[in-house]
Amino acid sequence: MIRLGDQTFAWSDPRVLAVLGVVLVVGLLLVTVARRGRQSARVMHDLTGQMGQLSEYMQALGTGQTQLGANIRTVAEAQSVAQTQVLGTMERRLAEVQERMKETLTGSAEKSAKQLTALQERLATIDRAQTNIEKLSGDVLSLQDILSNKQRRGLFGEIQLTDIVGKALPSDSFALQHTLSNGKRADCLVHLPNPPGPIVIDAKFPLEAYEILAAAETREAQTNALRSLGYAVRKHIRDISEKYIIEGETADGAIMFLPSEAVYAELHSRLPEVVRAGFDARVWIVSPTTCMATLNTMRAILKDARMREQAGAIRTALRQLHRDVEIITEKAGKLEIHLRQAGDDVAGVLTAATRAGKRADRLDNFDFEEITPTPDSDPLPLAPRRVSGQD
């Protein structure tokens, strides 16, 4: 039985049972709540530890993020610097490549321009050569026309002779187309002194006979052509001997000028008797080469003759020169005396300078402490030194 105040309830009373049930349920609930509280406390404790660890993790993460940000900034700055350097390097290399390409293109352009210029010059040279060839062809035809005519051929020999004589002799030592006392006109008269006297040079060119000889193919034709050439040359020798050798007016010989080395060589190699016939007639045959040598010999003769004419003036000049040399020798002797005196004066000055230099060296190295002072020699006597202990 249960007594509550004035009321008594039995254990079997439903209300008591209900209350007991409620109490039991509440107790169970309190036990459950207590257990769950302890579990919640443990969970909260664990959760608090985890939150602390999470906070530490978050701080570490923040620190890592800060460091990561700094590293990212450092990397960004390094990347910026590297990018700037790379860009600068690329710009420099690009500039160098552009400069090299420019130089290469400029060099190629200049080389191409030079090659084009050289090509143009070569083409111009070829054009000039073609023009010269065409002109030479015309000249050859003209030369053939000249040589086919006897008068023109003679004029050709005279022109060649005039050119050679003009180069070898002074202009006042010869006369062209000079008319002799017999009315014959010589191609050239060289005014040589006596002996031998003025000598005539006449140009002859037996071209027809030489062409026949050059065209001959058989031995018989060559023999006949040689005979014709010898006859033509003998006729020229005879004409020169009769027309241009005048006693008392010209030298006792004359010169026949052949304006062809080939004809001259053919005469000396295959017709020596014709050359000897010229010697007998006192007519000497010359070619352009031997004519130049002969004229140089004549030039020496003319120079010697003129020197003999001027021998008196030369002797006078030599005497004056000898007097000038004597005056120069006298002046040189006086100059030598003056130079010797000047040398002696210079030597004396050098000796005095040497002595003065030595004395200056002794004064410069003079040590005053080594001199023993004397009352007579010391112009400024020092006060007596105080002895220690005296006032």
C-alpha cells in the first residue's frame, strides 16, 4: 500500500501502476539521457579535439596558402623576368637576323649589281670588239684595195717609211719628198754629215712577184716566181742607183725600203745573189725592223756630228765649269775652317758645361753634418748647450 497524504493507494491500483510506469519510463529516460549525455560529452570532447586539429589544419593551410601565394608571386615575377629576358633575347636575335638578312640581301643586291655591271661591260666590250672586227674587216678590204694598186701601194710604203723615220730621227735631220738636182723626187733624204753625206731612202714593194711566189705549188712554178721576184727587185735596185745616187750631192749609196718583213726574209733566204747585187750597186735593202736599226745608227752619227760642231762651246762650258769647281773648292775650304772653329767653340762649351754639371752634382750631394765647425768658419755660432742641473 502506498499512502499519500490522506489517501492510500494499493499497488495494484491502476493509477499507482500508471504512475509507477510513468516513473519507470522517466527513470529509463533519465538513464538514457544520462548515457547519451555522457556519449554526447565524449562526442563533444572528440569533436572539440577534432575542431582543434581542424583549426590547426586550417592555420597550416592558411600558412601554406600564404607561402603558396608568395611562391606564386615569386614564380610570376621570375616568369615575368624570364619572359622579359626571353623577349629581349628574341628581339635581339630577331634584330640580328633582320640585320644579317639585310646585309645578305644588300650584299646579294650589290653582288648582283656588280655582276650586271660586269655583264654590261662585257657586252659593251663584245660590242666594241664586234665593231672593231667589222672595222678591221673593212680595213683589210681597204688594205687589199690599196695593195692591189701600184700607186696606192707605193703610198702605203711611203707612209710606213715616214712613220719610222719620224720616230727615229729629229725632225730637222731629214726631208720628205725631196727633189734632187736631176729632178727626181726621193721619198726621204737624211741629212748626214760628210762623209758619207745626205743619203736617200726610197720605198719599193714588189708585191705581185711575191704573191706569185707564195701561190706557186710546183717546183717549176716556184723557180719561175723566184726569177720574177729577183728581176723586179733588181729593177728597183737599178732605178734607185741611177736616180738617187748623185756625186757631190748625195752619198755614194742609197737605201731601198721594203715595207714587208716577209719579202725581206724571202730575198735573204732564197735570193742572196739579188742582195749581193744591191751591195755592188751600193743600194742597201732594209725592212721595217732593220730600217729602224739603221736609222738609230744614223741618229748616233748625227749626234756625234752635232757634238763636234759644238766642240768649241763645249770646251768653253768645260772651262767655265772648271772655274766654278775651283770657286766651289775655295768656298768649301773657307767653310771647313769656319766649321772647324765652330766645332772647337762647341767643344769648349761642352767642356765648360760638363765641369759646371759636375760642380752642381757635388753641391747637390754636399752633406753639412760631416763638416767640423770652427769658430772662424761658422758665421752663425750657436749658443752653448745647457748642462743638466744648472739654471
